Amino acid sequence: MQIQTVFLLIFAAIVAFGIVFFQYYFKTKRRGLLSVVLFFLRFLAIFGLFLLLINPKFSKKELSLEKPNLVILVDNSTSMGTTRKELLENLRSFGDDPEIKARFNLKEYLFGSSLDILDSISFEAKNTNIAQALSAVKEIYSRSNTAIVLLTDGNQTLGNDYEYYGNNFGIPVYPVVMGDTIRYEDIRIDQVNVNRYAFLKNKFPLEVFVSYEGTLPVESTLSILIDGKSVYRERLAFSTTQNSKVINAVIEAGSVGAKTIQVVLSALQNEKNTANNQKKVAIEVIDEKTKVLLISDMLHPDIGALTKAIQSNEQRTVLVKKPPLGPSDFEDVDLVILYQPNAKFKTAYDFLTKNKTNVLTIAGTQSDWRFLNRAQASWQVDGNYPVQEVLPILNVAFPKFDVSGFNFDGYPPLDSDAGGIQIKVPYETLLNMQIKGVEMPDPLMVLMNEETTREAVLFGEGIWKWRMQNYRDNQDFRNFDDFFGKLVLYLTTTKSKSRLQVDYKSLYEGSTDAKISVSYFDEGFQFDQNATILLKLNNSESGYSNEIPMLLKGNYYEMDLSGLSPGTYDFTVTVQNENRTTSGNFTILDFDVEQQFLSSDYKKLNALATETSGGLFFPSQTDSLIKNITNDPRYLPIQSSQEIVVSLIDFRIILGFIVAALALEWFIRKFIGLT
């Protein structure tokens, strides 16, 4: 207790005594035992009040010895299974050593793809993320003196490269290199990149990264197989200086459906690890075949230009026919182009109206405007106007598809005798009309999108001149063909958005990252987070069958399939209490990335140890590691002192005494008749 507090207490007692003396002895001459009792009670009450105001405290210092932390990080991945005995012996050496117990607070963790407290070691983790484990330890022990002993083979399959992680790490790391350190001759496939989808009869790229470890010149054959059939083969040569290659293969998609692509490297003569000589990926081949029917009652260069532009994509075919046509002529047609329609097109318009077929109308100087105004209700044109030359002005803000790559500056004009144009349905202008340098309020080309159909109208003829101008400018027809290709793609893509959408891969390399995601929308196409989505899985080979509710994760539903065994599974996604389902299948390969490594990567571990001011050790050097750590002056225990301040009084007790003293005094005074 401070000396000032003692003086305050003495002063408070004197003041309280003076006040009570004045009240009971100075103002009155009454004496006796009763006055002494009342004097004492009043003194206790007043002194208690002063005591509450002063609140005396006393402090004491407690000394403690703070030990540094020694964190043992154990790699729990499957690649460590061959070192089980050595690893457990090393772990036991730290736990049983008396100097370690005396000098350190021993903390033990294991890690695979994430960090966990060491309970039991299973060596079943399918991935290794050393950088993440080190980061997690730093976050926990950044405010204390800590050292890390890392028991691992140094082969990382996830996360950031840990080799240079120690630049600003701040905690010494002592890797203990587990496993075989001999570098065997090995050739492997590091990565295969391929698009998720390809179109039928189109060629798709496949990128393969291959690397070699060894000192002698070697050769190997790379083979690419689709559903077991060889489609590509290349001979590769490697040496010490040329130890990696990137192979870019172009393969044709020959049939529709999900395809398994297997990339295989022939093994070297003395290669010990051949598990990394092959890799499987999947691709889905889609039939994008589009059938376009072009109806025209005349011969015109525009018809040839349209046919060439549309068929520049091999997935599109154009049939040119003269009216009138019967219903059989429209079978399997995705888009109808009406070129300068007249009264002979009546049966075509009857069919289009009845079947809600998408249509592109090109109206020119030979069009029958009166017939067109009667045959359809989407737009009306005033006829009997003189033929004029109209220039195209691209609407750069067109929202339906990307038009940023197109430029119509300098293009020749089209011929048109269309007067006032009135569009009666919602539309977007693709090309505006300019006549004699003046931009007109009427559009040259518009796109209309109703609930079930899409329609486009070009109010002019002579687009063959645009295609020729495109060749004159660029020595090819690509820009013009791409423009009409996007237009055809837009007009043929009318499938309504599904309220139940499923996202998954056809092929998973192991079950670690196997997931299925589902999005479900209500009738207003707002995400429905109150739905119950059921996933039914079936594996006919193993007899496995199960139905599981999917979990809501933000704005989608997800099912983690990491517990499934390798095999091919059929699945059905169902919305409970709704007549909505979708099905598919996927394959989980028996793939373990940890088995791709035979040797430990002691070079990276040594770089980590050097950057963090630690040291690299091997299992046989455990005693040296323990001696090094226990003798390191950086890990001396730190003596710390803590000052504890405690209140001398309990205000509740003092307050109780004050109330009791005043109450008793008041009762006695009333009892003897004093006021």
C-alpha cells in the first residue's frame, strides 16, 4: 500500500472523529455509556463513507518464468507412409527428452491440406500444403518466442511455394528430411490443360507439360488416347539442359458426348516411378449443328454472300429454297431467312407464326410491303418510297451480343425503298440508317426478342458489297462472317433459362476436390434459398446407392463428394415438392498425387531453413538437432514480472456496515426519545 493512502486513511479517521465529537460532545453536555455507543456508531458510518471514497489498494509483484515454444509439425500425407517408423521415433525423441521438457513448451501438430492438433497419425492426407501449415503456426505463435521442427519429405502439392516463404517469416524452422533423398531418373506429366467443351467436327487444343529429372539424354513417346483410341503420338527427347517441354496438340472431336482423354508417356529404361507417367482429363463434345433455311424468290448476290458467311462455320448448313414451301421443308430447321418476301411467302409466314420459329428478314427494293404488313404484326413499313442509298451506322451500345470487334466505317450503302418504319414489339437497334450524311430516326437493322421467339429485320439489300469491302480492307472475309455468325448464333439460341442448373466435372482426379454445385431459381428467376435439393448417387459396379440433401452455401447448393471411393457414378438432382429433376454422371479416378513423388525434396527444405535462420537435419541427426536447439541462446526462458493490484476493501461489506451503523443509531435514538 502506498504511503499516501496510509496518510489519507489516518486523515479520514481524524476528520470522522472530529465530526462525531462535535456532534455528540461539543454541542451537547450529555454523557454516559449510551452516548459512547452512539458516538461509535456515527464514527463507523462516517469513516466508512471516507473509506469508500479513498478505496485503498495494495499491490504485489509475481515473478514467472516464460518458456519458449517448440512446435513440432508432422506431415500426415500418404507419401509419408513409408517413413512411419522413423517419423514416430523422431517424434518420441522430442517428447521424451528431459531438456526439451525443461526448456520448452512442446506443441505438436499434423498437417495435410490444413493444420490440425496432433492426436493420431494416419498418413491418409491426399495433399500437402507446407506453406499453409507454417502460416497457421505463425498466426498462433507470432507474439511469443518460438521454434518449429518440420518433419516432412518436402513434397508439396497445394498452396504457395514454401521454398522462399521464409524471407519474412520471423520464426526459425528446422526441417527434418524424411524419406529417400536419392534422386532417381524420372520423366513425368506435370499438367494437362484442355477446354471443358468442344464442338463436334471441330478441332480443340490440348496442352501437356512434361518434365525430366536425370543426367543422361533420354527419349520417350507421348501418346494421347480418347476413350482408349490413340489420336496423337509424338517422340520427345530430354537432357540435363532440356529437361522440360510443352506439347500443344490439336485434336478433332469426332463424336458427341463426354470423352476421357488419357495422356501417356512411355517409361524410361531405369525409371522407378511410373505412376506419374500418365494423366487423365475429360472433355464434353457438343453437337452445335445449326440448320438454316433461306427462302428467296429471286437470284441475287446477297444469297451467295449470306450462304458463304453462315457456312464459314462447319457446324452450320444453309438450304436455299424457293417459295411456296410445305411443312416438310421446315423440319429440323433452327433458323429461317426470308429474302425480300412477297405474296408467295404466305405459307412460310403461316408456318412461322404457328410454330414460333426464329426468323431473319431481309427486305429490299423487290419486297412487297403491303403483304409484309399483313403477314406479320411485329413491324410496319410505309411503301411506295423512292429507292435510296442508306449507310450503316453501328450502335456501339448494342446489348444483345458483343459488337466491339466490328466496324462499318467506309462500307458501301445498301439500297432501300422503305419509308417510315414502326416497330410494335420490344426491340434493340443494331444498325442505324444514314441518308446523304443525315442520320435518320428509322433503324436499318433491328433485333426483336419476344417470350419464345427471336426475330431480326434488315431494311436494305446489297450486303454482298459489305462482304467484298471487308475483303478489300483485310484480305479476308472474317469480320463480315463473324458478324453474321454472331447474329445467327443469337437467333438460334432460344432455349429458356433452366430454373435448375447443375455444375460438375465429368472426371475428378481423386475424390479430394469432387463437388457438385446446384443453383435453383423461383418463377421470377430469383435464387430460392428455401428449397430442399436432394442428390441421389448410384454406382452400379459397387452397388453403392444413397440420397442426400444438399447444403446451402450462399447463393448455391453444394455436395462434397470427397468421401466417395473411385468409380463411375450416376446422379439425379431433385427439387423436393417440385417436378424438376436433372441427371448426369461423373467418374472419380483412383489417383493420389502424393504417390507421384519417390524422393524427398531436401533442397527446398534447406532453402527454407536457411531463410529462417534454422537448420536442416536428417532422421539420424535428431540428437544433434535437440542439442542445437537446447543450446541456442535465442531460446532461453524469459523471467517476467506481473504487478497485481488488489482492492483492500469490499465496497459491498463496507456499505453494509454503514447502513447497519446508521440504522442502529437511528433506532437507539428513537428508542430513548432523541431526534
